Amino acid sequence: MRKFIMAAVMLALAALAMAPSSAMAQSVTLRVITPAVTANSGLRDLAMGFEKEMGIKVDIVTLNMAKMADELKGGTPPADIVFMPYALMDQAQSGNEVASASRINIGRVRIGLAVHKGDPTPDISTVDKLAAVLKAADSVMYSDPTSGSMEARIIDGMLNAHPEFAGVKRKISHNGEGGQAVARGEGQMALQLICEIVNHPDELANVGPVPDSLGAYIDSAAAVTARAPHPREAAQFLKYATQPGTYSLWLGHGLERAKS
């Protein structure tokens, strides 16, 4: 009987010892700042999975890329993790705004061509074939390049830099992304990041990425910020979000994980 009582006491003490760490985990909320390109590429699903598995809430805050630097330097409350395109992450590292050792390259999202669900999917495997498809359309939608959208600037720059695209009937969407405008019936097709095309499976079909030679893609990285209130938990989330088992989730949302 005495042994039974002692065992029960030991179990109770062990449970009490574990309780504070569990309560602490539940009280932590990680703040993640990210542009839409990674927010829409599976990051929200990973945040929900991490919260379910670890008991740590992850708050995904989507920002225009033009606001990322200011938020990283002086945002309140401070962010724990930042996702950014490579060039912006390089600047953040140079300014000691992120923990450089925590940086991990996430992957690439390409510009693709969206058409209405059920429409024929043309061959856009070469620049000439893509140009022919775009010029045959009565309208090619894409986001406003003056809005601060990196995606829109990439698309606009691609169309302006290559003479093959002269004569394309461009139409700027001033209400959401180009694909969203196509889904509303405002245009025939759209150039848009693939992660945003595949998020509208009932209205849009993803024809595929534009040819690699056009350089129309965004490569993103992530890091724990220098002002992170919860750096240990932030590092845990990045490890969780980039483990090999998550590759198919990222890819299903349009992001090709970095090889290294």
C-alpha cells in the first residue's frame, strides 16, 4: 500500500512539473510577417499544423512588400519570423535585423498563366508560343504595377522587356489580382503567381509557368528576427515548416522548395 501511495505521489509531482511548460507554450503567440507570395503558398496550413502539434499559436500577418522593411525595424508588437524575397532578406541581414544563422531559403514561386476553368489549356512552353497565346487573347489581366506589388512589377517588366510581347492586349486589375478579375469575368486570361492561381480551383485553371528564360519568379527566404520576443519557438516553427515532409504541401500550393 505504501509503495502504491508513493508511486501516486511521484506521478502527481511529475504532472505538476510538466504543467508550467505546457501553459507557457499555450501562452506564446508567434508573429510572422510575410508577403502574400509565401502566405498563399501553404504557410497558413503549416501554422495550423504547428499549433495543433506544439500548442503554440502562429499569427500570420500579410504585408505589402513595400512595408516589410519598416515593419521589421519598428513594428509593434515585434515580429518573431519574417519571410521575404532574397534581395530584401539580404538587406535585412546587412542591417542586422534578422538572426543571420537562422536564415533558410524557402523556395520559388513562378509566374504562370491562368484561364477560366474549362477553357482549353494552350502550349506556353517557349517564349514564342507564350507570346502567340497572349496576343490571341482579347485581354490579359495582371495586377497594378504602381501598387507596390513585386509580382505586378515582374509581369510588367517581362512584357516590356521582350519584343515578342508587343501587341498583347494588357488589362490592369485595380480590384485584386489578375486571376481574381478573370474569375469575375473581367478578362480572358491572367498572368499571376501560381500560388494565387491554384487557390481558386473552382474558377481558374493553371496552364503552367512561363518559360524559365523570362526570369519571372520570386525566390523567398525566412529568418528569425533580431527583435523576436520568442526566438526559441520561432526557430522551432521554421524547422517544422521546412522539414522534408512538408515539401509536397508547399508544392501543392505553388511553391517549389529550395534544394539547399
